[in-house]
Amino acid sequence: MERVYLDYASTTPVDGRVVEAMLPYFTERYGNPTSFYSFGQEAKQAVEEARAKVAELINASPEEIIFTSGGTEACNLAIKGFALKNKKRGKHILVSKIEHFAVLEACRWLAERGFEVSYLDVDEYGFVSPETLEGAIREDTILAIVNHANNEIGTIEPIAELAEVAQDRGVAFFSDACISNGSVEIDVARLGVDLLALSAHKMYGPKGVGALYVAKGTRLEALLHGGGQERKLRSGTENVPGIVGFGRAAEIAKKEMRSEAKRLRKLRDELIREVLRIPRTRLNGHPEKRLPGNANFAFAFIEGEGLILELDFEGISASTGSACSSPTLEPSHVLTAIGLSHAEAHGSLRVTLGRFSTREDVKRLLEVLPRVVKRLRDISPFKESFEDYVEGTEWKGGEHRHV
Amino acid sequence: MYSKILIDHFRNPRNMGRMENPDGVGKVGNPACGDVMYIYIKVGKNDRGEEIIEDIKFETFGCAAAIGTSSMVTELAKGKTLEEAEKISKDDVAEAVGGLPPIKMHCSLLASDGLKAAIADYRKKKAGKGDAAEG
């Protein structure tokens, strides 16, 4: 059976051109960039070339790019590194409710160590409004955090406006752009952010490499200590093949982004239009201000884990915000933040398209999905509303716990 | 992560659907938690005059484990006396589906609870009717 991958927001295949660029750095140019002899210097040069390419993609200066082991480390370095370095100015951090766990957990870590974290509400589409941010800033606020785009529902945030509000109040601004980088244009000069997290494996580069943009003048405490690589902000021998791959991926994205985004938007809009023909289905996120390849739906009265399994039996890979498929058995915090009830959030499906997605892939999903939704709804006791049977029902198992 | 037996019951659920005029209904779970199970039973008598589960059906909102264990519990209970059926435990259900990932064990609890709730509902209705007849 031909497999159809529709989970590009989870990770992407590495582009063949990227693999090609990386290969020599495993077996031939394997030097340590710190070494002074030629093996080291050619590796160092490769790292610096990659840095320039990543910087160019987001309109930064090369010296503002710190390579990390991935998006999670970039987020941790941004948040903990900034908070620890700047705690004398204040200990209050603002963060949106719909961040990736790499951001939320780093904030929680700080909250357990004397920092105070406040959570910014989002509207029904997932937007953080400048007014919400403005109203939440206090005298002791040092950092505000809002993702550039949301990885589940694809909503692209008004980062330039939000960062301006923060800047006016002397608050630094960090945005996690792991999911959007390479797929929509990001210009740090125009956005006015102080810190921006990037990841290679969401943009056809390898796993295990990411970067943090650190605007000139923004001071961070290092989290990893050692040989002092990456301007002493990230010690450890550079992942040279990974960084080279990231650079190549950035170069390709810069060149192809515009036409690719146009192609994906068209494909995505066709997909959304067709899927919404299924009764009692809603689109999560904004109809237009969303990532080109992202579609997120909620199907009433069914649960997403079964949906994902059924699709997988048909060779289709996609993801869900259902609690039953998460290790914590909690439904997606993003879907509940935009106002879905827990029951509704269970029936969500995220379909994310990317560089190698074709119209055939979408067609295949559209062939299978209505049938699968119908089958699961046939099994479900809920046909018209979740309240159908609540009335007059003795809800047993109230003590029922997910253990 | 799931056994072949469970996947089979998820993909080809036995005794699935709503029952018209059931003798007892068990409704357990909560939509907010992501699993709700309805178990419907029809009660008859065997050769020895004992009450048995003559027919049983289920409807489930939930994950593959919840659907698969619902299907399994209906198979385990069908034809059993009410006393035997009541004794079906969550471990019996989990074992019958070939084991469950630890995080999904609560699904087998829900299935056995659903069956017990359906039997309890039947007994309650019967007692109610008895009272009415006597009254």
C-alpha cells in the first residue's frame, strides 16, 4: 500500500538536496570547527556559511544566529537564558496559552524557581491581541512570548504589533517560529522581536539542529557550559553535518518559499472545502491567516485516536489533539484555549501538507475520511448532540480516572 | 501498541449499535474525558430458568481501546447468567483483548462497569415493576 504522509507539522522528510550537502561532512570533512588545522577550518567555514544562510532567511546578521540541538533547546535558551540573565530587572513573564510544550515547560520551570508566569488568552482563532498583551504587562515584566504561528491550528500571530507593544514598555519579545520558518516569510527586522526560535527538521532539514536568533544587545545566560562555542552561549562541538543541512534547507526555502506557499494554500483550501462537507465538522483556526499547509478540523461525536488509527490502516498519517492519543491523556491545550469543549477537542484532526504533498495525496484522504468519520459515528452513542443522553442519564463512572 | 485482538474488535466491532426496547441500559463515562459507553441488554431465561443475557449491544464514543473493549465485553457477556456476567472484571476484559497499554487500562474498567450498570438498571426496573404489580 502506498503511504500518504500528511503530518508535515510533526516533522518533514529531509530534502535530497539537503542530504547531498550534508554527506561530505560525515566522512570527508569531519574536522572539529575549533581545530586550527585545515580539517577544522573547512568545518568552521561550513558552519559559518550555514549561519549566513539561516540569517539571510530571516533577515538577521550571521552573528545573531546561535545554533542549538533543535527547537526545544532554542526555546529553552531563549526563555531560561533571558530570564536568568535579566532577573534583576524583574521576574514576571508573559506567555500565550497556545505555545508548544518546549515553551510552556520552560516557563513552568522558571515559575518553580521564583519567577512569575502569566498566561495570555487567545480569541476563537488563536490570536493574541495587542490589547491583551498591553493590559498584562506590569512594571516587573521582562519577557513576553507568543508563537509566530501555532503548530496545531496554524494561526499566524500579529507578531509585529505584539512586539511593538512589548518594546514600547521595555519588555523583551520572544517568538517560537519553529513551525512557520521556511514556510512563510519571516523578517526579524520588520517583526521587531528580540529572540526567535528555529528548527531544521520542520523545513526539510535534519532532526537534531535548530537555532536561536538573538538580536544584538539581547543578553542571555548560557545553559550549557563547556568549550565556549557559539559565542559562549551554547558550548559543545558543533553538529557540523546538521548545521550544513540546516543552511542548505534555509537556502532552498528562501528560493522556493513564495511559489510553494501559493501551491500549498490552494491545495489546503481545496482540502478544507471538501472536508467541511462532512456534517458537523468545524475548521479550527482562522480560514486565511494560517500556515499554507495547515488544516485542523473537529468532527463532533467521535474521538481522534480511533480516527488516526483508521487513517493509518489506509496508509494515511495525520495527527489529532485528542486526549486519548496523548501521553498525559489531556486534550490539546490549544483547542481548549480557542474555546472547544473537551468533548469537541477529542474529535480533532490535524492535516499538514508540505513540499512533497500532491493533489493525489489530498484526493486519497478525501476518499477515505468521510467513510471513516461515518463508521466511528455509527459506533458513537452521540448522534445529534453531546447532551442527547445526558438528560435522565445517571452518569456512572464519575469517579472514573485516567490512571 | 495494541494487540491484534483489540485491533480486530476495533475494526470489526461485535454487537455494535442501539437496541430497541432494551431491558437494561448501562451508561458510563463522560464526554469530557473522551470515553462514553452505552451497554444495552435483553434478558431471557436458560433451560434451568436462570436469567441470562440473551442479547447485548453497545455504543461507544472513545478511542480504539474503548471501542475494542466494549465489543469484547459484549462477547464475554452474551449467553451468560446475570450472576456470571456481573463477575466479569476489568482484568477479564483486558486479558480477553490480549492486554492493554497501561495508560489504556481504564478503558477495560469502563467496559466492565458498563455491563454492571446495565444489569443493575435491569434489576432496578424489574423491582420497580414488581412493586407496581403488587401495588
